[in-house]
Amino acid sequence: MKGSLALYPLFGVVSIAFGQQKPAEKPQATESEVTTIRTETRTVTSGWDLTTELWSMEDATPVREGQLDLRFTGRWFPDSTSDDDDDVIIQPSLVWGPAENWEVSANVPIWVGDAGDRGAYEDGNYDTFLGVLWRFREPEGWCPALALAGHARIPTGSGSEGVDGELRLILTNEYDSGIRSHVNVWAKTANGERSPDEPNIRDFQYGGTVGLDGPIGDTGDLRWVGDYVYRISNYDGGGGEHLSEVGLEWRASERHKFGISSQISLDHASANVADYSFNLTWALTLAQ
């Protein structure tokens, strides 16, 4: 769920001034060549990355200052983890850039299933998730951009309790080819309780993600994304889980963005993780 970037050197124009030829009867006055080079730097932010909504990965690129996005994400788990029915989540989100290098977000995942309810996951439906991202270091040379992201689950849902919190360190680098690399390391405290027939949630969770994305075509409006995720199980007694995610992002216009992704379990280590799932996101920029 929750954006792109690199430091580009811009080289100034080199101007060379030559001495002018004096009349023949006078000695020639020769001026030395004078070369002036001016270098400026700037940070490029795409303002349309959909990584927070579509992948277990974030990049260190906040949306542009003043940008406000309304986003809708649909999540489909055809290999259900709770019963024989498909699981479906609808997630509306707001993403805003209140200042340069800052991004805040809010979303409310709504678990609807294929029968209009959440089944065994009824408790906690309609919880509110709040997020903030702060890029504290711009990319410079081979040093990537660095950002911190924090997320909190607020118990606004049915029968929900406790507040969950996550802190994530994000590294993003961009290369001349337009390909970007991402590294995420995160830790989370989970304080909610589940129904008696569900496993106990692990109080302290952690994990990491490494991923790449890059342009398709010359315009950069279409990008591929892929990553690998390792995380400890959400539940007590579970081990490590290995996942892979792939997908596409498409900027159809300045105000409309679309994305699709799929998550695949690599080791089927947990009965509480679907073997595969699909996500679709549409983002409408209301202000920019």
C-alpha cells in the first residue's frame, strides 16, 4: 500500500572565449581560454508510485508537496486461508504530501468475502490504518535515498482492540537505466486479539524486502515491479515465510494511475498465508 527519485547532475554549457586578431602592424594580443562549468543538482520525485497499496515494499519517494490522491484497491485471495470461499478486501485510501519530503496516508480495509462478510475474521473489520513517510536523506552518487515510514492500526472496527505499530527503514536508489532498487527492513508490535478459535497473534514481528522496478518503453509511464519478501509468521509458533511479488504500474495521465500485482508463497510455510493473491489499484489525483 502508501511513490521516484535519484540525483541527476545537470551540466552547464561550456563557453570558450578566444582573443581577437589585432591589426598586422601591432603585436597580437592573445587571451587564454576561459572555461566555465556550472553544476546544479535536483531531486526527481515521481509522485505516482503505488507500492504501498500493491506490494509489501515501499520506496523512499513521497508524493509531491500538495498532492492529494484518492485510491481504491481490491484484494482477492482465491486460495482462502479461512474457509472454502474466496476472500475479497476493498481498501479506500487517501495519500497526501503536506510538505516537501513528507507523505501521510489513511486507509480502511473492508473485508467483504464473496458472501458479504468476513467470516472468521469478523473482529477488526473496518479498522483504520494511518501512515507517515519522511525522506531524511536525498540520493547522492551511489548513496541511496533514505526514508523512515511509520504505520499504525487504530481499532475502529467491529470488536477490535489494541493498537498495532510498525517502523520501517527504506533505501531506494535509481540508476542511469531508469531501474530502481529498494531495500526495506521493518519491525512491528501487534497488540490485537483474535477470536478464541484463531491462532494467537505474535506480539513482535519483523521482516525485510528487496525489490526492483524499471521502465517499459521510452516514456516511463509503464513500469514493472518485482520483489522478494521474508517475514516471520504473524502467529505464535509459526516460522519464517518467503514470498515473491510481481506486477505493473501505469500512469495513464497526470491524474489517473493504475496498478496490478500478484503475491505468491514460495514455501507454503504457513496455513495462514494464501498460496497466491491478486491486487488492483486505481488512483485519482485530486490536487497536485
